[in-house]
Amino acid sequence: MKIKSIKKVKPQRVYAIQTSTGTFIADGIATHNCYVCNKIKNGNWVKYERVMVKRHGRAKVEKMKIDAEKTVKMTTQDMIDIQAKYKKKIEDLGGFPKNI
């Protein structure tokens, strides 16, 4: 996966998952499924895909499907570079909120 760009957007509610390591994962698209859809229906992809196509277009959804199957090997230096890049972006946006 390669990050192409980051843009500032108006505030909106975004749902994230907290992992066992204490990190949070959010898809950045501000969508989320309920327990039944995620666990019992394995993501309820059929219904979810219709909404995604409506919001983002068929081409982007197809690309997301392909990208989801890719494995990317990253070196330690790749991770350090990404960390530095996003630290800079966070600083440019005024830092982390106090409640994090």
C-alpha cells in the first residue's frame, strides 16, 4: 500500500478499532458495520459494497479489493520514513489533541 496524499477534511465522526497492542485502526472513509455484519456475516460485503460504490465509484472499489489482497514487505527504514512523514504532518496540523 502506498499513501498518495493527505488532505484536511471537515470534522466528522469516524469509528476506529482498538487493537490488543493499544493502537487504533480506522479506514479513513468514516464507515462502519455493526457486530452482526462484521462477525456473523463476515463483513456483509454485498450490502457494504453497494454503499461503497455509491460513495466512491466502481473503479475505486475494485482497486480497493485488489489492494486488499496484496502483501507489501516493508523494511525498518520504510517504517521510520513513514513515521517521520506523519509526525511532520501532525505538527503542521497543530499537534495531537490534548485528550489523546
